[in-house]
Amino acid sequence: PGADAPELASAQAETTRTVSAAQIAREVTRRRTFGIISHPDAGKTTLTEKLLLFSGAIQLAGTVKGRKSGRHATSDWMEIEKQRGISVASSVMQFEYRDHVVNLLDTPGHQDFSEDTYRVLTAVDSALMAIDAAKGVEEQTIKLLNVCRMRNTPILTFMNKMDRETRDPLELLDEVESVLQIECAPVTWPIGMGKTFRGVYHLLRDEILLFAPGSERADQTFEVVKGIDNPRLAEMFPLEIEQLKMEVELVHGASHAFDLDAYLAGKQTPVFFGSAINNFGVREILDALLEWAPAPRPRDATVRTVEPQETPFSGFVFKIQANMDPAHRDRIAFLRVCSGRFERGMKIKHLRINRDIRVSNVVTFMASSREQVEEAFAGDIIGLPNHGNMQIGDSFSEGEMLQFTGIPYFAPDFFRSVRIRNPLKIKQLHKGLQQLGEEGAVQVFKPVHGGDLILGAVGVLQFEVVASRLLNEYGVDAVFEGTSISSARWITCDDKKALAEFEKSIAGNNIAFDAAGNMAYLATSGVNLRHTQERWPQLTFHATREHS
Ligand code: GDP
């Protein structure tokens, strides 16, 4: 019987492979991975909460909010996170809805705005843009949308807070089109606003969803009236219905019709109106996400494009979150699965250092439970314990050398110079900053002409995190001071002679090298940057750079 055994085993292995290929395809198709882009206070937290409510992942609204007020597990928190109430668990929320698996990646705003916020958007397949309809397009939304644009990420738009006095809806669409340079295709249209908000008209379904102040319940349904010419409407809203008909005619004539391909190409955004706090219009968003938003997409790697249905596992790290428990210096590396099936306990290859690691202690993110999930597929996020050898942009596979591309660093908007109180600690300072820089916690620039190291960040909280980690992990008491630098650009140039001249010129005084050894120009003002760019047309000034 021994002679047959190997054949049998290989036949069995063959079956497992085939089964899992079909299973992988099925799992990929039912996944949606997205993030919310919005300006602080537009309603991201409220919207997140209502989305989780629909899925049954949380029973009561208020749970997500809870992270701001301190009801949470304590073990996996860093000191600053504790104070500010950001948890590892809320970084990714996975839930099931209508037989789909939805991964909602948090894009920290407010004080917590950092490069992580940008980079999270490199790990999603689509985005939901929430806009406060009273305020319109705001600064942080513009920044985040520009990041989405780098990969033509499809975007759904939710005009929130229609239960308040808002701006004119047509004007809002105009603003989105002109400021964000993306076509708007209204899918629902508001009837009134504020005290006279009656509901929304679904332009594609010819249905009116009647507004009622929402409850905290997920099973709440809003009444639907079929057809804009339905006589019931004229009875209910004699004042508003004529206005609606006029507006709808205008909208049909003047705005873009929904076009799935244009949406998928990132050229057009379907627009929904509603009120997150009242749970109104949120289900429509979730349905659109399932019906229109893309399942996990292929990802580019240096050698080839990786399809999500491929059987071998692969993925990349897009975020590293520190855990400041002093007894536990471990950090969590957030990895987006790009292909195959991840299984707890499996061996995967850390490609940059060319080493196999066995991952048994992985964190996954079901919003409804804290259980360890055993497997993950393309689009899912897993948290790997990181003992200091993982960096943002690192790729993992079952062996194939696949370095995923498109995970950028962003030119910082805030700068500090670093000094230390105890000069004997200079080595530790450099070591600490080198590691924190590699990890992506902050950007570190070393001016060519000496002087203090310069730290750059896109959000000021990053400096606090770095100061605190330098102290706790490297025993360095660093002092951060303001600088005269206002922006940074990475420099590339094929013309060696021009580059040498640039380095010798006055502008050369503002050259620095980042932690990965790339040359950057640190400008003292917008005018200074513009002048330098004009003066040195042979050089290219980049606002982002890829992880190397
Ligand atoms: P975030 O900063 O984007 O996470 O915004 P939040 O979800 O915390 O909301 C900011 C404020 O707007 C909170 O006071 C919410 O209660 C409020 N808010 C959110 N959605 C609505 C809405 O639909 N209508 C009204 N009137 N207020 C809302």
C-alpha cells in the first residue's frame, strides 16, 4: 500500500488547491475595502457607527463614539492613544452585510491626522467622501481626495446633515466639481432641508424616501413612496413637491447621469444626500458600496501585477502602530492582503530582509467580536506583531519576490528641529530617529551643512508620539523647536552637472537627506520654493516619494 501513498497525498493536495482557488475567488468577490474621507466634524464617526449598526456588528449606536470617551480594553494601547482615545481595534472595522465582508479602514482626522491617514488610502479599493452640507468642501477633504486621485480610487459622496440649514444642493455639486475636479452624478436628491427636510428622491429608482428623525435601531425603515407623480406626495407636501419636480428636471438636464465605468475610473462620484445622525440615507450608501464599489483590485508590484484571486498569499504593510506599554515594545504592522489566503500559523516571507516568519499571533478586526479569525483574503487587513523589523511598504509573500509599489511618503507640512538635553545621548537620538523614520512615524531630515536634525510631519500629533517614544524606547529626552522651514520637496535630476551646481549654489544650503538617503529641498516659504523651482528647471521637485 506504501507505493500508492505519495500519489494519494499529492492528489489530495491537488484537490485542496482547486477548492481553495474557487473559494478564494468567491471570497474576493464578496469583499469591499474602503475608507471615509472627510474634514473633522463632517460626521465620519457618526456615519461609521450607523454603518456598523446595519451590519449588526454593534447593537447600539454610541459604541464607536465610546473610543473618544474611554470605554475600552487597555492592553494594546500606547500612552498617547490612551489619553486621546484612539484604539488599535478601531483602526480597521470588519463586518458582514448582505453576504458581503466589508472592511472599513479608519482615516484618523482631528489631532490624529498624520501620514498614516494618507497611507490608509493606499490600502483601500474605494472611498466614501462625507461632506457637511452646510460647509461644503473643506481643506482636509481636498488633501485626502488628492491622495485618492493618485490611484484613481472610486469615490461615493454623502452630503451629510440635511436636517440642518445647508447650502443649496446644486451649489454644493458645483463646488465639488470645480474644487475637487470630479464629475458629480446625483443619485438621491433632497426635498427641503433643516426644519422642512422631507426626505430624498431616488433619481434612479423614481422613489421618495420619507424622512423621519432616526432612532438608534438598525431595523428602522423609512417609508417609501413610489413615483414622483404619485398623488400622495402632492397631498403630503403641497408646498415642496412642485419645487422638487422643477429641481429634478434641472438636475436631469444639467448634471451627469450615473455611469458605473466613470465612477470606477475615479472620474465621477455618485452623490447621496442624508443625515447620518438620523440614520437617514445611510443604507443607500451601504447598498451602493456593495453594488457599485469594486471588490479588491489587482495591485502593482515591481515585477508584475498581482491578481487578488491568485492562490499564493501576498500583501504589504501600510501602517505601523506603536504600543507604548513600556514592558511591551511591540508594535503592530497593518498588512493589506493582496492575494491568496492567509492562514493563522502559516509561514510567510518578509521579502526586504529575505526571512521566513511564522505568524501565529495575528490580530484581525471583526467589529462584533474580539476573536482571532483564522483566515484572511485579498482586501482584508491583518495586524502582525512587529518586533522592530517591519517598515511601511514592506511586502510579504509565500516566497516570490514581489515588492508592491505605490505606497508613498508625503511631503510634510510641519517641521521641528531636534535638540537633546544630554549630549551624551546623541547616538541614541540618531538611532531612535533612524528607526522611527524608517518605520514611518515621522520623517527625519539631515541638513547637508550640519545643524540640528529636522523632523517633518503632516500632522502635529506625530511630534508628540515621537517625543514620547524617544523617551520611553531610547531613553532620550529631546527638545523640539519651531523652524523657519515651511515645506519640503524631494529632488531628482538626471543632469549630474546641474545637480552639482545646485548643491553648490545658495539654494544648496537648504538641502537635506531623509532617513532613506533621498535628497530633499527644505523651503522657507511658498515663494522661496517657487523661486527655486523656477531657477532650477532641470530639477524635479516631488511632493511624494515611494518607499524604497
Ligand atoms: P467626525 O469628526 O467627522 O467624526 O464627526 P462626528 O461624527 O463626530 O460628528 C460631528 C458632529 O456633527 C457631532 O456633534 C455629531 O452629532 C454631528 N452630526 C453628525 N451627523 C449629523 C447629522 O446628520 N445632522 C446633524 N444635525 N448633526 C450631525
